[in-house]
Amino acid sequence: MSQLAEVQKAFAEALLDTSARVPLPVRGAARRSADNRFAVYRNNVLAGLTSALAARFPVVQRLVGNEFFRDMARVYVTVEPPRSPLLMHYGETFAAFIDGFEPAAPIPYLGDIARLEMARGHAYHAADVAPVGAPTFASIPADGLAKMRVKFHPSVAVISSRHPVYSIWYANLDMDRYVPIAPWAPESALVARPRLDVEVRRLPAGGAPFLGALAKGSTFAEAFEVALEVDGTFDAVANLSLLIGSRIVIGFPRRSRPNRLN
């Protein structure tokens, strides 16, 4: 490793570790002045990354409060520094970090809320592709639809949780709005941006395995069977209506080509 690379590595490590000493090459002759200036720069970097996380995960912040979120985010920043110069990618591992963050254990659904919010970020930056409209579906005979496969919009993601993840997220979008959550039961949410705005919808019973099967290249008939095996209350009409209404289909490939559900 070259001397410059070593200095850069030491600089980066000290930047996110408040207990680390300022690298000697940075100190120079005016050691105290360099220490003070590095401390200001370090604080600005930590504050900037914390603010980026707060902007990406507003409901997570609302659930735990500003002070708790700031402290949790600062710990995350030190153990998971940015891997990309693009801040829109930062926070990919935040949900997994929250799952293992002991002080957040009393809120067991917090990690899933972070996953939903991260999926919204992915959807926002996904490629623009024109979705298939309802008239196209209406023109397909019922027996023909059963044998068809779909290609999903690149923004599509399904978030499943043992908790009412959609209801919790929706209830905390607006502090002035009170939305009682009943019953407290597992939920799955569909995240997509078929047009200009990111949309989040609560999936009907069996919706997650149904969309998951379609994403893997199953036909509609095969996906219906998979969903019924997972959830006996699966409603094919409700799920098909949501699929069409959410405008997440962009094509009907003849061969099985797995989609990616973020």
C-alpha cells in the first residue's frame, strides 16, 4: 500500500471514529489547530450522514424520537460507513442493523418499517417504464390469462412482516392523524412507482406469495395455487384487482424470466 493510500485509510477511519486520534500527517506543526479543525469536519460528516438517514427513514425517526434516532444513526454510521459516493444508496443495511441494535429491541417492528422506507427509496430512483393498463387485461380471455406470465415494473418491492407493517407506517405519516391498528396481525405491503409518485398498498391475504410466485416466473394459474397453499383465505379476485389497479405489470413474457422483488 502506498503512503498516500495509508494516509487516506487512516483519515477515513479516524473520520468516523470519535475515539480515534487525528492522523499524524494531518496534524502538521500546528497540532492543536489541526485537531480542532478535524473535529469540526468529523462532526459535519457525522451530522450529514445522520441527516441523510433521517430523510430516508422519517417514520423510523418518528417512532423512536429525534434523540434516540440520532444516537442510533451515529452508531450505525461508525459501523457501516458509506460504500458509495451517492447518498441515495446509503442505508441499505440500516434495517438489519436495527434488528440487532439492542436498545431498539422493545420495538420489534422497527426494522421492517425501515425496510419499507428503504423500498420506497429504491422505487423513487427506479427506471421509468410504462405500465400495462386495465384495458389490456380486459382484452385477455380468462383461460388465456391463466397461462400467462408477467414482467413487473423495476420499482416493485414486497415487504412482509410478522407485524402490521403497512398500518404502522401509514398511521405515522401524519402525527395529527390517529388511525387505530386493529387487529394487530401480520401484513405485507406492495411498494411501486408506476407513474410519478411512489405508492404503498396493503396486500390482501395471500398477496405476498401470489406476487412472489409471479415474480419467479409462474403463470397466473400456478401463482394462484401457490398462494392458496400458503394462505387458505387467499382471494384471487381481490389480488388480481390489486395487481391491475396498482399498474405494476409492464409486459407478458412468453418464457419464464424471474423478476426481482427488491
